[in-house]
Amino acid sequence: MIEINLLPGGGKKSRGRNVGAGLAGTLSAVLAKVKDPYLLSAVGSSIAAVVIIGLLYVTQTAREHILISKEQKAVQDSTRYATVVAEKRKAEAQRDSVLRQVNIIRAIDDDRFVWTHIMDEVSRVVPPYTWLTAVAQTSEVVSPAAAPPPAPAGAKPAAKKDPKAADAPPAVDTAVVRAPLSFRIIGLTVDIQALTRFMRFLETSPFIQNVQLAKTTPLLVEGNQVHEFHINADYETPDPAAIRRVPFTLSGR
């Protein structure tokens, strides 16, 4: 039996309608499944995770580029100023060395007339019928040049509380510590009251302090009763106003 289609294109339309109906059914089935809340949550979480990871990647990449540029600039600055810092520390070390030498010379110059002042003050107040047999130093003799040298300019201290000062050179003390001078006066007197006056006069001197009687011993010298005394005292740095300086000149003949 032969069929003749008198409507051209009618078969194609029916086929297209069948395909559309199939797609509509498929979409309807998918939409029906999507209505599940757990599936919606899973899909939403996946999309949010992808977005967050992308944002974090972009942010971290930009931050990495900024930090790399800052690091390169810091390295360049450190290299540029390393020589300047080294020269500065070398100059400071030389300055500290010169200051210490100057202070040593000044300390030696100030101590030149210590014993001159002591002997002058002691001889000036010796009372009658009293004579001295010894005036000697009892403290340890320390030379200013024997003091420990300053620490190197590049050395670092063992521990520091301030992190900002970790690379700073240690402070150098260029002052010369002068050791206290103590001495003892040994003499003889026939009058014990003269000894009391002698100690009182020594205490009033601007160059002598801490005058103390160590001991007295009665002796017989050439048939006469005398007292041997030991007096301990310390040298005192006088007030500059109490020192009078005069020019020293020698006249030629």
C-alpha cells in the first residue's frame, strides 16, 4: 500500500515535536531531583568553595608580589648602607680609643702633685715636740694605663632586652676610674695632747679625710718617755676653688 503525504514537512514537525517533548521530560526530571535540599546545599557549597579559593589565590598572589618587591628593596638598602655603618663604627672605635688615652694622660697629670699636697699638709700642721718617722701608702698602687681596654666596636653584648638595638655597638666607657689613695703616718710625740691637735689639723685639710688613730705605743727613747703613733688617712680630691694655680718661671742668671 502506497501512502502519499499531501502536507510537505509534516513529518519533520512531528519529529521535532518528539525531540522537544523528550528534552522537556528530561529537564522536568532534573528539576524534580534538584528540589532535594541536600543536593542544593552540596551544589551551593561547591560553588562557594570554588569562588573563595579563587579569591584567596588572587589575594595571596598579589601579596606575594608586594612582599617580594619590598624584600628586594630592603636588600638593596642594606647593601647600600652596610659600608656606611662599617665606617661609622670604625670612626667611633677610633674616637673611643683617643678619648681613653686622653683620659689616662689627664689622670696621670692630675695625680702628679698628690703626694706633694699630702706632704705639704702634713708638714704644715706637725705640732711642737712631735716628729715623723714614716709616711707611706697603704692602698694598692694601680696605674691608670693598667685598666682593661675598651671592647671592640664590632662586638655585640651577650644579651639585650631591646630588639631594636640588637645591631648597635656596645657602649664604651672611656672614663678612667681613679683608685682611692690611703696612707699611714708614723711618728713620735712627747705630748699626747699634741697628737690630738695633729689629728684635728689633718682633718681640716682639704686634701686629707678619714683621719683615724690606729694605735699608740709608749716607748723609752734616750731615757725619755715618748709615744709612738700610727695614723691612717685617705687622700681627698679637693674642691677646685681651694686650689690656687700660679705660673712657674725660672729666672736665668
